[in-house]
Amino acid sequence: MISYKKSQSLLKKNIIEIKNENILSINAINKVCAKTVYSKVDFPSANNSAFDGYAIKSLETNKATKTNNIKLKILKTISAGVKPNTPLKKFSCVEIMTGGLVPKQFDTILPVEAAKIEKIKNTKYLVISKKVKKNQHLRLKGSDFKKKEIIISKGQLINSSHIFALKTLGIKKIIVKKKPNILLFSTGNEITEKNNIPPWMVRNSNSYYLGTLKENFSFNYIYGGILRDNDEKTYYTLIKKKLKSNIDIIISIGAVSAGKYDFVPKIIKKFKTKCYFKGVLIRPGKPILFSKIQNKSYFGLPGNPMSAAACFRFFVYPYLCNILGMKGEKPLSALLQNDYTKKKNLTRFANSQILFDQKGKLKVKILKDQESFRIKSFLHSNSWTILDQGKSKFKKGEFIDCYLQNIPNIHLNR
């Protein structure tokens, strides 16, 4: 049986290829950028006004005082969305609305609240009684994004903020990694889709939970149904067929331990595998199985609810990061609020609650009732803590590593 650290090393070395696709940027949400995206333009594309006011040339106000007013002739009004076409005239200005493009001869804005207007015959003048500084209340060209500036780096998970920027900058298409196709099977005679069940049956919940993670964890989910204890030959044929399909990862839940009807390891060993491990020094999820078969990957997750959830979070998702070229997650470091003891030779994944205290410090509490069949503590948790192999006692006040429960930490590590 291997350590958790060794298992992660094997997963990194045995990745499968996920192809790229060129898609509309508006459809790229929760996909992984496959080629760094650069801005093709400056944004703003030209100087524009941050206020309703008057665009003026600051140099012409240098000698303005309360006793020596400078009068600037108001030539016209420029609103947002209108191309400015104003000939250069000394001691002139234009009225301008927020977002209006500032003609090149002007270099500063006097807000309307600070403006004094005087009408002489049928002509309006802006009266300046003190010097106005250059570049006041201007949105300068390229002050938000410069041409050739990186917008999204290769390997980043694309979120709504990225879509905002891409549309703003006129980037219509980008190259992303295709979402991996995951085919999942439940196993066992005891698994049922019925609601009213006898004590010897179990409602099918693992597959539904894992299916809900597809958007946050960036994969396409296909459910293959329930395999019964006598479906060993059928399953072998099914996997053989799927090796020629567009499925990237096959996952089964249950039938990986050492019981009479735990047929998954026996089936996987019939294939020519490029990597194989079964059993990792972890809790929950110790019987987990991984294999690379041709250009597909196979994960056999244990059937207990917390074992399946933990193994997806700490085996399948890190593997998805590897094959999509994403940077690995960084843990959140939080102060432990309660003492905790585990077996020294195991890595422990524990249901936990992270929160900020009144001083803004991140703290974490490991919840009670951590047995792998229990769901209640998972319901009340919002995170997992990882308690590393090689240490048995963890004391209140220590810093420990935490991972968000149903979304990747990658959303925070930007």
C-alpha cells in the first residue's frame, strides 16, 4: 500500500491527452485556457472623461487667478458614443459628458460642479479663476489594459470576470482545453433508485453528489447506471468498448475492496495497464484504485459516501488539474480550533468548518462523527482538512491545510 504523496506523484506521471478547441469567448466559462490570451488593443482606446464637465487645455489656465479670470469659449457638447470633431482654437473648451472622447488638444477636465459659465452676447464662456492641473478626471488611453498585456494565462480556469474582460476587449474566440468526459458507474446489488426501500437496500446518492460537481470542477458527466454483483463479464465488455469512445475517465463507485463481490480490481487487471495502484494509506478511502488503460484513465472509488467524496476531491480532481495543464491548488492555512488525533501512518481527510473570527483570522474546526458512512458532518462542513502522514496528534492553535468542500481552492488562488 502506497502513501498519499506517492499516489499523487504517480497521477502526475500518468496523464492522458486532452485536446484543445477554439471557441467563442462567451462560451468559455469554467473551461481551462490552453493558450495565453493577450489584449489586442489599449483600453480605454482613447482618453475619455470620467465626469460630466468641460474639457480644457491646462496650459491656458496657468495665469488664471481670482482677479485675473481666463475665459474659454465653449465650442460644442460632446456626449458618450459620439466621434469628436473639434478644430483647434486658442482659449476654447468643449462641454463633455461622462465617457465622452476628449479631443486631442485638451488634457484635463473641469467637473460641472466646479464650473462657472458666463454668457456674452449669444456665446457661452467657461470662466476659470485658478490654475487647473493636467490630467484631472481623465480616463487615460490604456490605463486599464495595455495592448499585448496578458488577460488570461495558459492553465487558468476561466470565470465570469474573464468573460467580462474578453468582451470588453473585443476578444471573440479563445483556445481552451476541452472538458474531460467522465463516465461513472455505481456498483452493488444493494444500490437502488427507489425512495421507499427495505433496510437491506441503499439509495443511490454517491453518483448524484459527484454529478453535481461537474460545473465547479470542469468536466462533463455521463452516468452509466448501476452494475450488479453478477455483472462482471458485462462490465469487462463495456470497458473494452469505451476504450474506443470519447470518454476520457471512467469512474466506478464500490466493488474495489477485498470482498467476494468486489470485482473491479479483477476486471482492470485483465487490461494492459500502463500504471496501476490499489490501496493508499489514507482515511477515508483506503481501497482506492487507479489505472491508466491505453488513452483512458480509470478510478475505482470506495462505496462509502465519505470515501467516495474524499477520493474524488483528492485524487480525481488533482488528476483533472494535471491533464488540463492547470496549476495545482494551494491550501488555505487556518488555525485549528480543537485538538485532533489520528493514526500516524495515514493521511486523514476530515470534514471541517472554516470561518473568520472577530479579528479576521481564518480558523478551522474539525467536526465530530467522521466515520465514512456518515453524511451529517459533511452536511454541516464547508471544507476538508488534510492531516498529513507521519504525525498523530494535532493541537489547537496549529496551522493546518484546508480545501474548500464543493469548489476548488483554485477560485481563490488567482
